[in-house]
Amino acid sequence: MRLLAGAGMLGSSRAASPFATRGVVLLPEDLTLKDWPDRVKQAGLTTVALHHGRSVFEVIKFVTSDPGRAFLDRSGELGIDVEYELHAMNELLPRWLFEQDQSLFRVNEKGERTPDWNLCVHSARALEVIAENAVAIARLLRPTTGRYFYWGDDGKPGCRCATCRELSDSEQALVVENRVAKALRRHDPRARLAHLAYSGTLSAPRRVKPEPNVFLEYAPIARRYDIPYSDQMEGKDGLGNLEANLRAFPAASAQVLEYWLDVSRFSRWRRPAVKLPWNRDVFLADVRAYAERGIRHVTSFACYIDEDYFKRYGEPGAISEYGAGLRQTL
């Protein structure tokens, strides 16, 4: 397949896009820029997902506030889907449960039970609690697409107990996701759940198979953005990891979660934000690489593009170029 380039790439939008999902992921505070839904619509995107800095409750608090309800209402009026992409383990398995039952939690590299991160995936009770709380969160944060995103602790290790250590961190994550996916399906017949391939879970699972309603979400946070991803097959977060994951998960349902628009990443997650180092040529090459591998769902973090960002740097043309690039046929 050949990606159309040059002016034509960003011009005509009459042909159907190969990407069913074309999205951005934002923090609630990014919505100080109140016309984000309109910008999404104008860029030809389909989806906005809400993320958070520290807690799922930040998102819950926002969507139940007046500004949050206005955002949801406007998105609905414009036909924009809303999803919630969440590092949720702290809410799924509250840390205070350690005082009641240490066996729910992971064993660290020193052989000690600790409530610091994630869980012991061979604890039936831990999986039960997580599934129950996933459904409880789903009642408050119900995506319009039926796609749910409940990730483990951000970049943190899994369990190293005698049983769990036989599984990679990606396989441990998939054990949890399979259990949650079953519970969500009983709550929402459309429910599908993401397996996040990211950081310690970027490697493809081998010993654990996904449930039919678990799909791949691939997020290569450590890749380079000054050269195309197709030139980064090997090494840390190389494209070869996606190909390996696509042998474990269907490509048709897989989603790439990118960082092309992520001012927070390029600012090293510190404010004040830097200006986005947008590279249109790299982006277009990446679009081609993903499409050629059968990817039909693409989104990007766009965190820190808020009212303050506009005051500092003006209109980021990257948003419209991002939308135009994803709308084109191959």
C-alpha cells in the first residue's frame, strides 16, 4: 500500500479513512480550552478520551461537574464518542485492603508482600475485588463506544511470587484483563476491554490468551519522534513489539495509542509546557506503517494543549494536520 503525500495528503477527504477510530486523549484540566469538542469535530476526529494525572476520581469529579456535563453534552451534539483511559489499579484494588489480606498484593524482588503496586494475579480474591470495582467504575464512566480502558499502575512491576514470576508482566496484566472483561460483559453487552502494551507490558503475551472481548492497545512511549517508527524496528519500544503483539491479538480491533500530540510527554510532565515539536513527515510515515500492519484504530495523547498553551504558543496547526492525515485513504 502507498500513502498519499504532499498537498494531496492533507487536502481531499472524499475517500474513506482506513481508521475507524481517530482520537485524542486529554486531561480534564485541558478542557479549560472549552471548544475542544468543536476542534475535534473540525479536525475530522471521532473520539475524545479522558485521562487523569493521579486518580480515576479526578475524571469522575469532572464529568459530574457543570463543565464536565457541558463537555459531554457538546460532544454528544457533535457526534463525538467519549471514552475513559485510566490507570485504575489503585481504585480497582484499594491499598488499604493490605491490612486485611496481604495475599491480594504483589511480592517484590526481595520476596516481600507489598501494597506498593499492582497485585498478585494468583489471588482469586484480588481478581474478584478488581472485577467488582471495575463494574462500579463503569457505572459512573460509561464510554459511548463500549470500549473500556483499565490499566495497571503506571509503568510499575507485577508480582514476583513463586507462581506469578512464571508469567511476564504483560501476561499478568492479561490475567487481570480477562477477568475484568468477563465482568464488564455482564454489565454492558457491548463491553470490550483494552490490554495495554506499554513500558513493562510492551512484550507480547505467550502463555496467556486474551478473551474474545479483550483488544490490544499499543503505546510505545519510549520510541523516538525525530525519525519514522518504521526505522525503529528493534531496541527499546521498537516497532517489532507491535508485530509480536499482533500475533497474539487481532489487528482489526487493535488500537495504537501514540504521543505525536502529547505536549506533556515532550514537557517531561512538568509545567509550564514546551511548544509541541510536531513533525508532520514522521507522523505521515507512522500512519503508513500502522495502516500497513492492519491497524484501524489510532489515537494520541494531546495533554497540556489547554487554554494556557494557546496563550503561550497560539493555535497548534498540528491538530488539523493530525486529523487530515488520519482521514486519508491509502
